[in-house]
Amino acid sequence: MQLSVVVPTLNGREELRGCLDALAEHVPDAEVVVVNGPSADGTTGMVRDRADVDVLVEIADRTINAARNAGINRATGDAVALLDRTFSVEDGWFDAVLEGLTEAPVVTGPTHQELTAGMTTESEETTTIAGRDVTYFNPGNVTFTSEILDEFDGFDEYLDIGGSRDLAHRIAGADYDVAWQPSMCVRREFEADGGMRRTDWTAKYQSLSYRLVKNYGVRPTVAHRVAAHAARDAYDGLRDVLRGDAGASNWLGTGREVACGVSTGAKDGVVARFRDHPPRQNPNGRSMRVDRAVEVYE
């Protein structure tokens, strides 16, 4: 089996270097496709100087799903892996991929991260919505058969966030399995800096509402899940207000952002559901654009 590995990157030259070094060590026969866009840290020169990168795709779009689709379009393998630039594959990763693909057309595994207090890892994540059992995959450590990527037309580029979850729902809707391989390990070598980032509540709830309505329609189950998410976030925000960590005006403003995201996402989800029917359910997929790549180096 020929494996292609797609690595999207944006201004992460040194992290990408470590990722590519690990691939060269552990999966030397893989086709490596780097999707860069648009970095301003010398990534292009570093990648072009490496003999172990088969294709470099330069794109102007900063969204992760456009980068994923651009890389998938250039991959020629029987199976396509998506690897986060901050991850390094470990010994046995490729064997685990092969084993997993004998069980299902999608295989994923955990991330190991070294922290001051020790090492963290992940376990399989599943949920059930409207009678559909969904297995989520690690978006930075997942391999698909090329056939299933063709069937679902890759990732939905409407989504700036949540594209991997959306694809997991669509795969489950077609009764395909996702294999969990604990030995398909990747490692993040550094510890997060712990900096606080403001949540974009509009984007979060627009994504959530869009993908739920698109995949399941307008039904009480969908409304309940969105409301449950909003209630948890509202409770957490209220606790911050009561502790003095946030102002009441900020909390009320967050509510307006959530409402805006829900209404926009739900409306667009209804339109998307009628534009492209199951199992693909992807009106903004790989086949809808031919202008992602600005430059391609092979």
C-alpha cells in the first residue's frame, strides 16, 4: 500500500521540521505533501531544500479545511494521512495504520504530550446523536482510504472550525467505522504556553449549529444539543462574573454572539442539507474549487 501524508502548516517552520524529520525516520517510503499557506517565516525555502518532501503546495487561504483539501487533491497514495505539523510520528505508527485500515476505512490514534507533571494521552471519543453512533477522530493524526475521501468529497470548507467533526458525522451516517489504534501514536514535544485566548463564540456556535442541522436536519435532538452546549458555557461564564474574573456586560455580549452564531449556522445548515444529500452531504467540498493552490513544487 502506498501512503501519502499531508501536513498543513502556517508559520511553524521549526515545528514542521521536527514533524518531517520523524516521518523521514519512521515512514521513509511515504509520499509527503506539505501544504503551506501563507507563511512568512521561511517555511517555503526550508521545505524546498528537503529531498524527503515530494510535493509542496502553496495556498493563499488560511483555513485548515482548504489546506486539507488542497493536500488531498495532490496526494496519489491508496491511503492519505493527515498529520499536524506540531506532531512527530512514533515507532510503530505506520504498522498501526496498516492494521487499522484492515478494520475500517478510517483509522486514528492518540497524541502523547510531555508535560512538567508527566505525559498525557487521549482515548477514543464517541457520541450518539439521533440514533447515530459517531466516533470522532484525531484531526492531526488520522488516515483515510482514498476511496472514502472521494466518496465524501473531503472536508466542508464552509467550516473554519469543526471540519473534522463534521466529516466524522458524515462517515457515521453512511455506516462506516472508524478504527481506534492506541499504537498509532504521535508525540507533541513541547508544552503549551498556557496563554489565554478569547473564544470566538459566534464562530463556535455557527459551526456547531451548521454541522448538526446539515447532518441531522431541524429536529428536537439538534436543538437540545445546541441548547445544552450554550447552557454549559453560560454557566461557566456566570461563575467567572461572580468570581470577578469577567464583567456582566461581557457575559451578556457573549450571549448575543452565541445567538448570532446559532441563527446563522442553522440557516446555512438547512441550505447545505438541501444542496447536497447524504451520504456525501458536502456542498463545499474538494470538487467545488480549483483555485486553492497558488504554486505547486514537485
